[in-house]
Amino acid sequence: MSVTSSESLVELRHLTFGYGDRVILDDISLSVPRGKVTALMGASGGGKTTILRLIGGQSRAQAGQLLFDGQDVTVMDQTRLYAARRRMGMLFQFGALFADMSVFDNVAFPLREHTDLSETLIRDVVLMKLNAVGLRGARDLMPSEVSGGMARRIALARAIALDPELVMYDEPFSGLDPISLGTSARLIRQLNDSMGLTSIFVSHELEQTFSIADHVIILANGKIATEGTPEQVRQSTDPLVYQYVNALSDGPVRFHYPGPSVEEDFGLGTAAVPGSQQRGVAL
């Protein structure tokens, strides 16, 4: 899927990021199309959440550019970065609600921090956002009184409180029961379309992800293994993508962690362990 600069809200251009000698993202380039739902997928540790942190400016790349609406986040000073962040919403992996604040006050928090709205107007906005996620009636509850699925939806109401252009979701389906998972997936799609958002989310849930995403990017070994529509990704002949999409236990991503052979570890001859010529084979 080719996306031009004018069609994309976020662009990574030859971006490299790592910790010390450990490279997480290696000279990658990708685009997040405006108004669409983009999914970041791939094996754990592949840099998916790192991309969200780079977009929000929590981390800075060692090389390359990261453009948000044409402006390079990697060179923004604090004032410009905070202005850019006000145009973004973030749903953290487990909601990250303030435990000592009610549901209402959690959603009102960004409005009180970043606007001069009166409490009357804040009340109306909060109730509208909670209504959008089906939880207007839970306004007076505390986070300890709601389920995990409800907490994610409350966090989503908070993420869209300032009417952002971009909403980022870090594993929004993790740990949810099938009903909550389906509800969360539909909300991402519905809110994106009804509010004119651009959405990018990290996920390992293939079925739900492919049902709502317009664009799927699979990361592997610091690079982009493949990208395209869900159907294009399903049809990929890349061995790693095939293993991932079909949930195979072994392939380019090995089941066994590299290590000494069975013979070396147990002092056995190759004849004693059939098939043990391969390093790391199971007993």
C-alpha cells in the first residue's frame, strides 16, 4: 500500500532506534494513512510499542525522521512537542486510570489540564465521551469498581476527550474476554469513522485486528516484513509472515532459544539421540 505525504498523518523516514548496541528499529520507513485504522503487528520485542513512544516523543530516534502532520517530532522543543501531543490521544495497555479519581474525573483530567472550559462545559464533554463508549452511567464509580474491559473503555473516553486527530492504542485487546474484546474492536472502528480520526494500534489478536484494520504492518528483526490490507498480508509468501499469520510454533521465529546441542549439554553421542544433529532439538 503506497501512501503519499499528503495522504499520511504520520511518516517514519529511514528511522533507526535502539538501546545501546541493541537496535530495535533499523532504517525503517512507513506511513500511517489519514482517516484510516492502521495495525502494528509482529512478534514480541519487534518495536511496535516503541513506534508509539517515538510518535508521542517519549523516545527520540538516533537517526532518520518521524513526521507528524509534516512536522519532525525528533527535533521538536518541549513547547512544540506538547502542542503536538495535544493533537494525539493515547490508550495505554492496561488503561492507566488514576486509581484515586472517579471515572468522571479521569475523563475530565485532560480537559482541566489543557483547556479553560468551565466545569459546566467539562461535564457535558465528559458525559458525551462516556456515552460514546457506553459508560455514561458509570461516571461516579471508582476504577476499582469496574471490570478490565470497562477500564479500557473509560481510558478510551479519556483518550478522545480533547478530540484528537490521532489516537494510539497499545495492545487494546490484551487480557479481555471475548465480549469485551469484540466491543473494544468495534469501538476503535466506530470512533475512527464517526469522529474522523486516524488510529494506530498494536495488537496480537489476528481475527479482531484483521476485521477492523484498513492497513496492517508486520515488523520483524527491526524491519518491515510486510504491509498492506489484511487480505494482502494473509496472502503474503514471506516465511516469517506466514508463520505469524498462521500461528505456527516453529519457522523463522524458532521454538528453541539458541544454545548448545543436546549432545553437548547431556554428554550424549549423536547415535544416542535420534535427530539430535540439529542444535537445540528437543529430547
